[in-house]
Amino acid sequence: MTEKNTFIEDFTSDPKNLAALGEGEVVYVRSLLSEEVRAIFPNAPALQSGMKLFALLSASGAPIMLTDSHDAAVANAIANDLRTVSLH
């Protein structure tokens, strides 16, 4: 007989719980176009249209840095002892 683990179900039912689990330790890199930058980085200056950029984001999606290089985003995470994860 399989027992239902209600703690796990309650915890995973809200995405905020999962985001908080890795806050301050886990980050991810997201590619985006320059037109999308202000949605994540409201104080970013105006950028040339059509540029491919990379944002380093915390587990909760909070912005950490913006760069034009995937490698630079990962290097920043490593330099700050943050673990990058892949999202699919």
C-alpha cells in the first residue's frame, strides 16, 4: 500500500515554496531579447532592439545580473558561490 506524503504535496503545490528552497544558493541563466529586459530589470537603460542577452536570476526569479554572454553569467554565479541549474 502506498502512503500519501501530504507534507510534500502541500509544499510543492505552491511554486513560491520551491523558489524559496534554493534562494541565495541556486540560480539560473535565462536568455532574452533586449526588448524583454525592462520586464525583469526595470531600471535598465534603453538598449538597442534585437540584442540577445542573458540574465542571471535567483531561484525565485529575482534579477542578479544582465550580460551579453552566457559564460559571463555562469562565471558570475561561480564567483559568488552560487549553483547554476538548468531549467527545461
